[in-house]
Amino acid sequence: MNTPIDPHDPYLRTYTEPEVTALLCELHERGRPLGLRWGSVAVSERAIDGRLLVDFGDAPVSTLLNLLNLLREVPRQ
């Protein structure tokens, strides 16, 4: 298992809205077979300390990346 990404990692400040949107699309694709659905998930209009937020409870991008890392370890069905 990979080490979780810290929400304060300076690298997260480099993510753009199109990149985060692509990650959200991957989240939908990988999560759908497992019953994980977030129809309203989107890039938030808000940012905290230069970090984009994702609108499923205003989670930082690190939460999205950590969730995707877990889903990437699940064999595709």
C-alpha cells in the first residue's frame, strides 16, 4: 500500500482544475463497479491556502488522490 498523501504537501498546489476534473472522472469510472457514486462531486469554487477543494464535503485534493490510490489497488471487474 502506498503512503497517504498529506493535505499540506506543496505539490498539491500545482494541480489545475482540468487535472482535478480528470481525476474526478477516474474516481467515477473506478468507483462505479464498486457501488461508489458521487453524482455531485466537482471541483469546488473555493480554495484554502492555494489548494483546490473537491466538493464532496470540501475535501482537499489529497483526499481525492488517496481515495483513488485505494481504488487503483482493487482489481478491475
